[in-house]
Amino acid sequence: MDTKKEKWYNEIESNIAVLIVIVMLIILTQQVFMRYIVHRTFGWSDEAARYLLIYFAYITAAIAVYKNAHIKIDLILKIWPAFLRPYLKLFSNVIFFIYCIVVAYFSGILTLELYLSGSISLGFGLPMWIVYASLPIGHIFMAIRLIQVEINLIKHPELLEDIDIDELAIEEAGLTAEESVKMNSKEVPKQ
């Protein structure tokens, strides 16, 4: 069970994402109100919502890492012998971690160059380094979550076991294996 400190840490990205969505909703609602009721718009609101959406995407990518919700090609894993699969899962997380660190490093350099150049966005007047900072921030969050996931997988090797999706669906449906076989063997009536 999570302690309060761990729970707070595990929910930080979710809380940031909720805050971003609320701010985006307020900005876009006022934009619709201003456009259709007052017949005047603010030039910065579309741009601000777009930049917030970029941050939202990278922050929620870290949530997906923590919840193991990123898209993976399991077929490649299935071609390897069963005894190697847990190690391949751990290795794939290491490769993903290296990717996150490399992207965070090079995007950090780009962000620093934009900071030094003083570039600003046209409509909002926001320094562009703040927008581009979403890349290293998001990838650092993902790298931290990958470390957390990897430690958890090493501490609990049972999480590395293959899950048979068909068996899981049968279990969720409350059927026995025999009932499932019987249901699948019935012919579908022709129409």
C-alpha cells in the first residue's frame, strides 16, 4: 500500500495534467464566449491553449509509463523463449530510458539556445524556450518513471510474467475454461 508521500509522488503528473486541462478549458471557453457573444477575440488564447496541449501530451506520456500503458509490440516478445521474456521486458525499459535521456539532453540544448536567442511567440509574446522546455521536462519525467517501474519489476518479478489475455477475459466474464470452450465451439447461425 502507498504511503501518503509515495501517493503524492505517484500522482504529481496527474495533478499537473488536471491543472493544465482546467486552464485550457477556461481559456477556450472565454475564447468561444468572446468570439460568438462579444464578437472580439484575444489573439493569445488559441496559442496559449496549443502550448498547454503540448505540455499536457508530454506530462501524460509520463503517466502512461508509470501505468505501463504505452503501445508495445508484444508479438516480437512472443517469438523469444519464455525464460528470456522477463529479461527482454527489463531490457526494453532500459532502451526506452536511454531514449528519454538522449531526447531530454538534446532538447535541453535546443531549449537553452532558444533562451539565449530571446525568441518569442508572435501572438502570445511568450518566450519560445518555455514552450520547448516541455520536451526535456516530459522526457525527464518519463525517465524517472522508468527507473521507478524498473525497480518495481526487479523487486516483484511476478509482474514480469506473461499474461494470457484470453484467460484474463474468461476470468473477468466469470466463466470456467470449459464454458468458454463450449461457447466458442457453437456455430454462428447463418443469416
